[in-house]
Amino acid sequence: MTKFVPYKSKIITIRPGNKHWIMNDGIISCTRAGFEISDTCPQEYLMIIAQAIDNNWIKPVANLFDHELTFEILSQ
């Protein structure tokens, strides 16, 4: 009989609202991921992007290896 073992990924996804979403080095706090939009992006596109973010159609996520988060938590 063949036995199948499900694969457990070592990559985790963190989203806004997760307790590890905010990083803090003791002086500065920032989100783990975000958006960077070029200064040359046309205004009408900025408005569309802003609407998509406001309506939760586009959301920031951060992907990292589980051991990275483990080491970060242990180092605090």
C-alpha cells in the first residue's frame, strides 16, 4: 500500500491584523509589507489603486520562511 504524506511548506504568509505584521526595532515601527507606487504614476491610476485598496480588492501580504519569524521572535 502506498502512503501519501502531505507536504508542509516552510513558507508562511502574514497579513494585516496578524500580531507579527508590525516590525519594531526599538525605535522605528513599520509594516512587514506594503506598496510602493512610482511618482510618475498617472493620477487616474492612483485613484483606481486607492479605491482598490480601500475596498480590500488589493491587500498587502508578506511571505517569509517560518524559521525567520521564529528567530525574530526569539531575538526579542
